Amino acid sequence: MFSDISLTDDKPLYIQIRDYIKQMILKGLLSQGQKLPSTRELCNTIGVSRNTIILAYEYLEDEGFVQIIKGRGTFVSDITIDYQDEWNMDWTSRLTPYAHLANQLDIVKHESRWQKGMISFKSIAPDDKLFDLDDFKRAFLDRFSLEGEKLLNYGYAQGYKPLIDYLMGYMENKGVKTQGKDILVTNGFTEGFDMVLSALTEPGDHILCENPTHNTAVKIMKLHGLEIVGVDMEDDGIDLDKLQEALSNNPVSMGFLIPSYHNPTGIVMSPEKRVEVLNTFARHRVPLIEDGFNEELRYSGSHLSPLAALCGRGNSIIYIGSLSKVLFPGLRIGWILGDSHLISQLESIKRSRNIHSSFLDQAILYEYLAAGNLEKYLKKARRIYREKYDYALECAQRYIPCKKILGEGGLHIFIELDHNLNARKVLDECIRQNVIFMPGDIFYIHGKGANTFRLGFARCTPEEIRQGFKIIGDVIRGLE
Amino acid sequence: MFSDISLTDDKPLYIQIRDYIKQMILKGLLSQGQKLPSTRELCNTIGVSRNTIILAYEYLEDEGFVQIIKGRGTFVSDITIDYQDEWNMDWTSRLTPYAHLANQLDIVKHESRWQKGMISFKSIAPDDKLFDLDDFKRAFLDRFSLEGEKLLNYGYAQGYKPLIDYLMGYMENKGVKTQGKDILVTNGFTEGFDMVLSALTEPGDHILCENPTHNTAVKIMKLHGLEIVGVDMEDDGIDLDKLQEALSNNPVSMGFLIPSYHNPTGIVMSPEKRVEVLNTFARHRVPLIEDGFNEELRYSGSHLSPLAALCGRGNSIIYIGSLSKVLFPGLRIGWILGDSHLISQLESIKRSRNIHSSFLDQAILYEYLAAGNLEKYLKKARRIYREKYDYALECAQRYIPCKKILGEGGLHIFIELDHNLNARKVLDECIRQNVIFMPGDIFYIHGKGANTFRLGFARCTPEEIRQGFKIIGDVIRGLE
């Protein structure tokens, strides 16, 4: 004992020695009343300074594991760990249908995973090499020196006030009229969407969305027990005739749309269609949740108003924003902009779920944004992603035999194959050749999309794009 | 126009000028095709450098608000914001019962608030003046320089691996046997408890807890539609006879206990009672959720095993931990330790709720903990809080006429008045005299606790404690 302790570099030595002795006591290898070696003795045995041993013994005393008696020594306290019946539950049999469904719909668990050496087009996460770490660090240091203590203590459910104010201005700059509206900061789009559905829908309610749509949104709608009414898309957005029909034939209580860089198709809804869509929903008195997905990654010059701007002072659009697809998804910061009474109700739900989002992260993000870093970053990111996008499009046209290539920007394109081709078969063979992507069926409702897939390219080099797309194309030709 | 722009210091000038012009365009004050002043002209009008104007115009072009035509000038683009029918919803009529209940149970909205100048015993948040900001900053800088990019991109639902490993060791040091168990990182206790209930309970299920118990837990149990079976407490923890009776007479499917520094009473469950309680639950085959509340703030020397340690290799305890009451609640980091299959199910729920907790915060916390800062911090915090606790106890005994003073440590004490006294009446009068505290009834089930209240002292000076307790005592005497 004691001489067999192996010390490492990654933790303070006194903590390693404390933990070693603690474990000896907990395992019953040192028993009540037993005298520990003197600090002088132990420091020689282990080969550390005597102060390290003194500190370790002091911490052990603080935590009640030993008693230090002056002039006599250090003795193990009475630690009776009277282990009970090792009683085991079968937890699986106790899981709720909700828990089973969350597991079943968890694509991370069920889809093929990236393996070392593969070219991956699976993800649409941004390329973290573009992040401007120095600006981020500066934002941390500036904000932390101003109000570090405050940021580490409890904050407010609605969010960090300066960030809320900043985001209000940001939305105004998109043309949104903010009178009578307010913002709630959330842990990304996912939490925002989940809370809005909790506040406004009950199992069995009908929700209308584009078909396909964001697979996380599909998962959340299913977890809320909603009937999903999927409406097919045209190349400039949702099919208006089918939208009209679906709203007439179903008791739809809520709509969910992704007008910009729609996930997974990459389609940007045209300005004319935006107005028509809004009027159609208004005629049916069905409110809308708008996902402001990747709005910031416009490569072309034209300004496009979000639906939340087009409805003027009306309060019928709930806009969920996030910078996560562009910038710092690891922070999980998003926001809901909507009618201020509704936001106040959502604030209570937020408080009941996790009290508030990290105040430190909100404050760093605020400082980063307020200093004008987003504009600077976007200038660089747009240029680089646009080059990748153009090259991906070129390679897709050259190598991948298909019916349609969709995607007007953002970080991905979407491929539609001939109807008799199955994208999962293509995927299986591609994985054998070390290329992976996202099969399209996970984005579809009503069992469609078997002949589609999504290619994310943000983190790929041009060479990976060329090589990977060529392999995909060859596989498809082999199956035709 | 243009000359009336008012520039401030808190944002880059080009952004302020860009936003000003954007708003002019969005409001229709600058119309399509209109030529903007030359950069030379505008820089003189506003009194900034010409480069600032050039930058502002470039950003406006990036976002599609203007077109810059070389040799001719800068022209407003076609921004048709065709505001639609200002269509308004009555959101309140659409709220779910869940949303109404979340609002109704939100004590932040319904309890009296602290006003400037008041002495507040309402909160049990830690004193942020004790936070060691330099150590925290060092942890940020160290970890960020190692893997900043990675931390800002997407992470994993289960949590940041080094933090999970650290917490596993931390739990082993409390005597917990971790074989077959795993950890999920959550946004604090609140999210952990909410997710566990989602996974394992359905509306109408019976859950047993101490009466009183943590008011956030009461809120969450009610939001899940559970029947709450509250069991009275004795001075050393839950009443064993009543526990036995409650388990026999109700179809209880889950227990929830706070064995250490119980909130709100401050009672620490005795070691003997811990064993008895565990055996009682085991006999009834009812699993337990253990809230490891404030375990770290032991002032006395004796080591106390959490229930999760006493059950040995059994898997029937779900332990929810958090450092939030001691350290950095603003980060919202907590964890669930339990059976590894169960943790895997909870991981899917976590992913469906908000993908994961902030990786940046998890990594900073890991670095902070691994460097041994927690031990150092606790040494200081325990000493200071213990002094405050001793003084608060002394003042309570001296000034507040009551039946019982409870609380063996932590950051609060709990007062039980004579049965005919109402704590809310005391509170109303105290508020008039600028003293505020938390009425006890919010912690109780079955309508009890009208004669109780909680006094948090972590952020009070000794003088505030003395003066505030004296006022409370005088008010009580006036009502007797």
C-alpha cells in the first residue's frame, strides 16, 4: 500500500494522493481508527514534497475521511458504508412511450456512422477552421473583466438583456416590426421549436410543413404526437396549390416553414411565393413557425424578407432564429421572436425546463456580435463557402447522374435520383468505398424521398468533393 | 436625412451607418433606384472617415440593399416589402394546459420581488464575490488554446468526454460503484429531473417525496401531471413510519429524495436513516431519484454516503448532481448518474430537446475542476459560509420567536412558527419594512407549511442578517 500509487501529470499531486487514500478507505482497505503514515514518512515513500502530503491529509480531514490529532498523528474516521441489497431494476420495462420514441427517432443511433478515413458529406455543421478564435477570446476577456462574477451566477429565464436588445435590432434590420413583440433566448433552434410546440399543440393536432423538412423538426413533431401534414415542394418553395388543398382538407392548427436555404433541399422561397404563402395561411387563420435557417449565408446579392417581416405589425408568425449553422453551434444559442404575451408564457416554460441558457455564453456572443465580428466573419465565410458551393455544384453536374440537383446556397446540395433508384442502396455501396452522406428519406413524411440524398460540403476540401462525388456517381451508374 | 444620424461608442461606426441606411430603405424613406450620396460627400456630412462609409456601403451591397456601380455611384436596390394584412392571433386562447400551468406555477412571476434597498433572504444562490475569477479565466484560456475550434462546433449529446470522466471519478470518491453506470451532462438539476420524469413517468403516476421539498421539483412533478405523495419529515430526515405507510397505501412508481441539506429545511438525513430508507424503498421495489443538493457544503467533519453509494452495485438509484448551488450556477451544468442503459435512453431525449449542453462551458468547468480549483474554492467557501451560518443561527435564536429552527448547514435555515401564525402575513409586513424572504408554503404539498419560511443568507452581510432577523422577529411578536 502507498508505494503502488501511480502519479500522473494531469492533476495536482495532493488531489491524486487524497483520492488514492479515499478509495482505500471506501474499499475497506484502511479501517476505522487505523493510523496513516506520518507526512514525513509518506513523502519519502511516494517521492513528493512533504507539503503535498500535508495538503492531501488536510483535504481528507475536511471531507471527514480522517482525523488529524496534533502530536499523535492522522487516523481513519468511522466511514461505515453499509452496502445494501444490490437491488436492480429493469429500467427498459419502465420507459415511457415518449422515451422509446426518442430513442427510435434518434438518427445518431441508427444511421451509419463516419469512420476514420471516410469522406463525409453527412454533416451540415460549419467548418470550425473558419472561426475567428482571437476575436472570440477577446470577446470573452472583455466581457468577463466587466462582469465575470455576475455571468457565473444565476441569470434570467428570458436571456441576457444586452443580447436580447442586440437581437431585437438584428431582427429590425431584417425588416421585422418589433412593436408588441419580444425575444426569448433558447438553447438553439431545437429547444425553441420544442418549447413552442409544448405551449401551443396537443397530441393529435395537425401541423403543416414542407415535405421534405428538417429531420430534427420531424422528430420533435412526432415526439409531440402531432399529425404531420407534409406539402410537396417546387423549385421555388412549397407548392401553392397543394398548400391550399392541404389547408382546406385538414384541421391544421399550426404551420412550420423553412423559407431560406430549406433543409434538406437548399431551396430559397421566392419573394412572390413568400407573399402568397403568407396570404394563404392568413386566409385559413393558421399561424406559422418560421425557421430562419442559414438566412445569413446568402451568396447572391438580393435581399429577402423573412415571413416575420412580411406580416408587418401582425403577431401571427413565430420566428425561431439561430446562428448555429453559421457560427459557434457548440454554444447552443438561439432565440424565439414573437408576440410579447406569448414570449412571456414561453419564458415560464423555459424556466421550468432549465432555468435559463448559459449566461456566460450569451454574454460572450453578445460582445462578439456587438463588436461587429459577425459581419467580418460572414464576409470571409460567404466567400469560402460560395467557392465550395460553386465547386460542389460543378462536380455534382459533372459526376452524379440524377434527375435534379437542388440547393441555391448554404452548406449543402440535395440530389434527386430517378424514381427507380434507392439512395440507401447507393449509400451502402458508397460506405464500402469510404464515402458517406445523408439519405433523404429521413427528411420526408408519408414515406417519400427514397430516391434522394443530401450532400453537406462545409468541412470538405475541393479534392474530397471531387473524389467523393465521383465515387457516388460511379456507384449510381453501377446500379442503373 | 443622413445628418440626423446619432452615432454612439458601443458599436463600430460602419455598422451604425449601415443599419441607419438599411432602416431608411426598409421604411421606404429611400426608394428603389435612388442614388445615395457619394462616399466623399457622406463622410463630410456625418463627420467620419471615408473608409467607414465605403465599408458601410460594401456591407449594404453584400446584403442586397444597394448596388454599387463603378464610376456611377451607389443605388438603392429593389426591396419590395409588401406588408400583408396585419393579421393578429389571440395566442392566449391557444395555449395548452401545460403552458398555463407553467405560468401559474412560475413563482418568479407570482411571488413578491426584491426591490432596491431591501434586505433579501429570498435566494439561496451562492455569493458570487467568492468566485475565483482568475482561476476561471485561466481555465478558459488553457482549454481554449488547446481546442477552441472544437469547443465552438457541435459536440455530443452525452457531454464533453473529459468532464464525464472527471465526474465519474468524483462520484467514485463519494463511494459510488460505477460499474454498469454512466453519466449524462445536463443543463443543471432542473433539466435532469425533467428528463428523468419524461423517460419514466406518465400523467397520473404516483411519485413520493419529502414534504416539504424543493419548489422547482414540485413544479416539474405537477407539470408532468404526477400525483405527489408527500411524506412528513422528522429532524433527521423523512419520517420512516409514514414512509412505510405511504408506500403501502399508494401505487408509488418513483421516489424523489434530497438527503443532504434538504431544500428548504436544511435537514441532513442521518446515516442510519439513509440505510433504513433505502431498505424500505427496496422492499417495495420503488426506484429513487436522489438530488445531491449542496452535498459539497458540509461544515462538519463527518463523511456522509449518498444513497447512490449505499446501494452498492445496484442500479435502482438515479443520482442527479449539480455544483450550481456552490459554484457557477450561471453555466447551468449538472449531471445524471445511473444505469448505463437508462443513461443511453436519456441521451436520446437530451438530443431531442437541445442537442447538447454548451461544450465551451463543459470544457471550462472540466479544466477548472481538473486543476484542483474546486477543493481550493470549497476550503474558502466552507469557512465563510460556516461563519455566516453560525451567525444566522445565533441571530435567529436571539431574535425570531418560533417553534423550531431547522438547517444543519448549507446556505439557508428554515423557520417553523406557531401553528396559528401565517408566514405570508409576516412576509407582507416585513416587505413594508424592507425585508424579504421565501414563504414556506411554496415548498409544501397537501396545503401544509403556512407557518413556515426559509431564510437564505449566502449573499448577506452579518449586519444585514442581524438587522433583518430582528425586523422579522419584531413583526412576529407584533402578530402574536
